[in-house]
Amino acid sequence: MESNPVDLILSGASGRMGREILKLVMENDEFRLIGALEHENCVKIGQDAVKFIGQNSGITITDNAASISFKSQNNIVLIDFSNPKNTIKMLEICVSKSIGMVIGTTGFSEKELLLLRQASKTIPILFAPNMSLGVNKVFAIVKEAVKHFSDNYDVEIFEAHHRDKLDAPSGTALKMGSIIADALGLNPEDSFCFSRNGRKTNRGHGEIGFSVVRGGDIVGQHKVIFAGNGEQIEITHNSNSRKGYALGALEAARFLSKKNNPGFFGMDDVIS
């Protein structure tokens, strides 16, 4: 017996990730688009959500969530790739409508993260700084690698993204750092180093350094370096397109559509 499609609302529908997700949704009968949201000043408002690929979805991009029909026999999931301020607005809607939320937005403040946690006591929320299935497998590899390179190795994390990405370091890089810090018993506030400009002392033991590039149309590069004496071990993930992120986001939506209970989930729950 065929299962019902997952009904999707996409927040950030005209952005880089939004468009990549829309292309996949139009090719996949397991998902059905029921809403496409953007900010009020978006020039795409009023257009069909998939006009950019010369197709017609019957769903118009809007800044008015109230115009979307939330009546469905299927579990509705909202996927958000926008900005923290907008995500919190979407969070309020999801709580009021009792629908699950997949959050791929990054750059949240501690206060905003607390709001996500609080909402997860009411609705199912899946939050991940990176939706790529490959990246989330790399997280597991890094966690295991730290056990073998904990002594006499310095840890550096490098990341690069396109010129328009605002938060730095990326959520993925910070997640890598947190995994390493946790494995080494370090406090991120004390061990993370984001700049060495003007510093007069050598790096100390237990320091985790971050390097950032913003330029061009780089999709995403992440590298963890374990630097020892006479050798370096590197764990690298390069994204050639956003398709990997979009596939992961849809897997996350599929996972969340089956959750009838509230909770705070991550991509590790999806791939486990």
C-alpha cells in the first residue's frame, strides 16, 4: 500500500536552498508542496514557486502564512532555510498549528536556541547546522578520530563558503569544534580560538582554532586538521552543489512527518 505524501511548507522558498529543495520536490511524488513563504520585500512574491525552472506548482510564493491551508490528512512539515529572525516567526506558527519543523538556518543567538528547545516540548523539531547526510557521517568520523589523535596533536578547523554567507564560522564548523571539545573534555568558551591577530603567545594545549573564507560561489568546504610533529591528518568534506543539503532536508522532513510526539532531533537521529 502506498503511503501518503509528506505535505511541505517551505520557508525561504526563493533562496539558494529553497530552490534546490523545490527542484527535488517536483521530481518526487513522496512530497507535496502546500506552501512557499518569503519575507515581505522579496521580489518573487506572487510568482509560482517553481517558475524559475519553467514549471507550475500551483503554489504562489507569499509572505502571508495565514493564506496557507494547514488542513491536511497527512502530517505537515515546515522546512526553514531563512534567517534566525524569520525562523522564530515560523516557530510561532508551527507551535500554533501543531506541525513539525525542520530548521536548516544557522547563526542563532543563545536566546533564540533556547526558544527552539522550549518549542520542542510542544512540537517535533529537527535542527541541524548542516543537512548533508555526508557531513553528518563526517561528524561521526571526527568523533572517533579524536580518540586516536588526542595527544600531541593540535586541532584546526577550516571552512569556506560563498560571499553572501553571514555567520562565521559556519554552524557546521562550530559543530565539529563542539564534537572535538566534548571528546577532549574541553569547554568551547575556553578552547575555541577565532583570531590570533596581535597575539604574543604560542597556542596552548587544548586550543581549537578556526579559519574562515568567504568568497565567490563556494558551496561549502570543511576540514578538520590534526597537526602533529612531522605529519598532519585531515578529514575533509567538500560540497559540489546544494543538492546534498536538499536531499538531507527532505530526509529530515520524512523522518519528522512520522513523529507524532514532540522532541528535539538532529540529523544523527535520521541516519541512525
